Amino acid sequence: MVASEVFRAGPGPVGVVPSEPGGLLDVLSVAAVVLDAAGRITLWSPQAQELFGWSAKEALGRYAAKLLVADEYVDLVLELFAKVMAGGGAWAGVFPVRHKDGSTRLVEFRNMRLLDEHGGVYALGIACDEAVLRGVERDLALSVRLVAQSPLGLAVLDTDLRYVLVNPTLERINGLPAEKHLGRTVREALPFLDTEVIEASMRQVLETGVPLLDQFAIGSTPADPDREHAWSGSYYRLEDPSGRVIGVALSVVDVTDRYRAATEAAEARRRLDLIARASVTVGTTLDVEGTARELAALIVTDLADLATVDVLDSVLEGSAPTVPGPYTEQALFRALAVAAAYETDAVHAADPVGERTTYPAERLVTRCVSTGRPVLVAHLTRPGLEHIARDEAAAALLAHEGAHSYLAVPLIARGQLLGVLGLLRTRNPLPFTHDDVTLAGELATRAAIAIDNARWYQHANGTALTLQRHLLPHPPPQAAGLEIAYRYQPAQAASGIGGDWFDAIPQTMDMTALVVGDVMGHGVNAAATMGQLRTATRTLAELGLDPARVLRHLDHITAELDQTIATCVYAAYDPHRSRCRLALAGHPPPALIRAGQPPELLDLPAGVPLGAGGLGGTRFETSVLDLTPGDRLVLYTDGLVETRDDALEDRLNLLLSLLTDAGLPPEATCDRLLAALRHSDAADDVALVIAHVRPHPPCTR
């Protein structure tokens, strides 16, 4: 029979497949010997020659006992032989056999009686080297034990990727007994896993012979369907001793605990990173609305698909927050920010940003502020959406966009409840958890402090600005012989608003006193001090005193104020004589523009700032300046020319270069100076006065 022949062993045909060399029988090299009734050798296999050393020609016809057995064992062998031949059953055991080379070897025997068609009796002996057999048995036993007792899940699949072996550990891992595996593919036995990836990996290993190690898989098993598990699998190809591919082996380790620990560590790092980013990106400007937008934008990067920030309207009005009672009162909110992780119509379901809205008691936002505690709805229902959205249409829109989980966290700063951070998940399939509540609460606390700082900042900013503008003069009256233009610009930060002031004060005999001053410091205190000095200056100006005397009186007044220092330029202009008398108290020098000449900074005695000399008095000097029609005198505070990054000399030169156009009207000149010299983020306020000399009849008295 050849390999292509077919025989039937059951309901279907079975192909005859030759075995490749190197199988188990080849390893054992089993010898076959047949003896006749007298004990003579009648058949002798090639393996017998290999095992005993005697060729068939040397062995056939000889008595086996004399050829193969040492003298001391002959009687025992003959007794056993007679028992087998008498029908006493087969005999199995280990017996010492003499080799042709004279050595004695232990051989494993299986002896049994044979009958021919004539009733003749023969003895068949099957033998192999005992040491080889014990080694194979040991290897098989170890293999079986290793597979059965291994803490790793082990399996062998044939070249069709059907299970042929599964150890008990893999049975426990997969939650299926071995019989549910054997003969089946991975797809058939374990449909709950990503079988396409697993089978593709196995085919790759079968084709290439290159093992795939530590292949990660996640899923749940029939043994634990409600719990997600993680496994690490390795695949390697199996070959027989001849190199023929016989299948693929699989080892599996349950790494669920390690996976969860790694996942929790990664989640902890993500949360810490989010909190760290909140410290950098939330509260970058002292602006309530801007801080709310920063918070919402941060939240939708990692934690939610939609975020809203609503603040109690009383908070924005600068008063103490008005918090509704538990579950009973409505609340007046103002929506400050709405942000989404992706482009979605769900943003239209939120309350419009900037609008004041009364939220009824049944809304979860109201419940959150009334109790001061987070509200978590892990799994939203359609009726539950009506307690989140502002109306039925908004609830329907949220349902359409897939809103399925909600979390509201109070914004609390310094013990006061300011508003609510609202979070929704739509595309993210996971519900909010208590860990998310903790994280959102941490972010809300940080943001609430920033919002509280911003609201107090804006309140202080408004107060200082209102006070300062109230203290500054209204448009000055037309002065005799002068056209006066002026500007005041507050600092961009509340901390910069404070003590700059200017004034044009009518005096007797058509004279006009021009004053520009700057109280050191910022904020409400500086603005209030500026008001005191401005009032004192107006009073002294009405007395018609010499500028130096005015500054000495102001110096005395300033010294009596608590730790106050100010600079000032005081000029008294007489239009009848076209003469101006000036004095400085540590103030930047005025600029003079004359027709046909380049602008210049007046070289005047600088004096010392008001209040710097104490109550002992300080000398100030009056300088006299003759002016002609068309001349201009420019008075200003240091906020116009001083910056952190530029040298003062360079800035003063820039000021002079901007004054070269003598034909530009004073009002336009003010605008030009501010546009060129003022930065949008200026940290100090500016007072600027330009006095343009006009013809005026001389005094006739």
C-alpha cells in the first residue's frame, strides 16, 4: 500500500499518511524476536541487531538463552519461557541481556505466546533499551506534569488552529472545561475575545516560525462575565524532530491585577496632570468670565464632553452670594461659560452665556448650590434630562446628542458658594464615577478661588477707577491765552489705578495754574490721597502763591499723610506777560515746543518728591519761562515714558520725536502720544496736559 491509498475506518475515508522519521517508536528502537517452541530464534529484526549486537545470520537458529543470557540467569529465563509457552500469560519486565561485545545491558521486555494456523506455538519478544525507555517515560511524565501543574495557561493547537490540548490552568482562565475547547477553533470556543487578532497572530507564527511574546488581550470570560480581565499571551510554533510543523503552542498569564494597577497608576498620573494644568491654565487673568472659560475648556479635554460654568448672580454683583435653601427655593444664575470636547449641538441646550436665568428648585444645578454638595447621576434617563436642561426642547436635544451621565460640582471659595460646574458625557461611553467626583471637586475648588479672586479684583478695580474719575476734574474752562488739551488713561490692572491727576485752575488777573501730579502707589488708597492733594492744590492756587511756595505747602501736607510720597509739576501762566513760572517736585521735566525749533525737555531744578523731606521742609525753586503765541508746554506723568524694558533716555527721545509736528492740533497730539507711547498692558496710569499759547492782549493796568 502506498501513501495515496485509502482505507475505511468508520463512516468516512481516511488517507494513509506515511510517518516521518524520528517518531516515538524510532526513538525507542523497539526490537522484535520470535522463538520456536524449543527456544530457537526464528525471526530477528534489524532493531534486534542494533540492540543486542548480533546480526540475523548470527542469531537465527540459535538458542536464545545461550546467545543472550548469562549463565547465572539461564534457569530463570527457561522457567519464564516455559510459563509463557504453556499459556501462563505474557511476561513483562527488565532483564539483563548479554551483548555481543560481552557487556551486559538491561532490556525492557514484553513476552507473549503466538499461535500459527497449524497450532504451532511461538514466543514473541519485544524489547528496547531500558535506559532509553526510562528516559522517554521520564520526559513524558515531566511534560505531562509540567503542562498539568503549570501556573500558566497552556494550549496546543494543530495547523488548522483547533485545540488539541488544554491544561487545567487555561480551563480556569477561560472559564471552559477542556472538552469545550478540544476540536474547536479559538473563534468557536472563545467568542468573547478578540478572536480575529488572536488567530491572525497564530497564523503568523505558523507561517514564519517567529514567536510572538506578551500579546495583550482584554475581555471577560463565562466564569466571570461581569469583570474585565487582562491576559498576556505568547505564541510559538511546534515542530517534530524531523522539523515538520505540527501546530502552535500558546501560553497565557492572567495579568488582571497588574493591568488594573497600571491602569490606576496611569489614571492617577492623568488626574495629577489635569490638576497641574489647571494650576497653570485656570486663573491666568483676573477676569471672572475669562476664568470660567478657562475652566470649561480644561474640563472638556479629559473629563467631560460638555462643561458649563454657572455663577450666582449675586456673586457678580459684588455682594455676598445669595444661596437658596435646600430643595425649596429657585436661584438666580448667570451662565459664564459653555465648552464642548467636539463640535456638537449639545452646546445649544445649555443656558446662553451672559444671560441671567432663574433656575427652579427641581433643577440639579439648584440642588447642588442649595446643598453645597456634588450631584452625580451616573446613568441618565430621559426624565432625568428634564432636571438638567432648561426646558423640554433642550432635554430632547441632549437626548439626541447621547447625553448619558451627569455631574454637578459646587464652586466654593473661602467658605462661600459661588456657583456650579456642570459636566455631561455624550460620546465618552463611561459613566461618571466617584473618582471623577473627587477630581472635578479639586478642579472646581481651584477654579472657585480664581473666580473669587477675579471678582474681588474687578470690584476693587471698579471702585478705584470710579473714585479716581470722580476726583479728576471735569473738562477745564477755557483759560485766557491758552488752548488746553488733556488725557487720562488708567492702568490696565486694578493694582495700577491710583494717584495720577491733572488740573487747570483759573486764578486772578486771567492767570491759569496747570498741575500734573502722581501719588506713589496704586489702588483705592492712592486715589484717595490724590483727591486730598488735588483739593489742597486748588486751594493754594487760589491764593496766587509762587509755584515754589505752593510746592512747599504741599510737601508739608504730604508729610503729614501716612507714608505718602508724590511728584508734581506746578506751572502758573500769565497771559498778559506771556510768562510762565514753574516748579518741580521730583517730577519728569515738561517738554517745550517752539515754532521753528526742535522740541526740548526743560532743564529745571528737579526738586524732591513731596513728602520725602519730612516735616522739616524742603526747598523748591521757581523757574521763569517766556512764551510766545504758538508755543506749547507738555506736562505728563511718568506712566507715559517709563517702561520695564526700555531705557528712560530712549523713551524721552521718542517723546520729543513725536512732538516735532507743531501744526498738529493739541487734541490730535495727545492721541498721537498715547498711541505711540502707551502699551495695551500698561501697569501705570497716565495724566497728560498740553497747553498751547494763544495771542492775548497785554495788561493795560
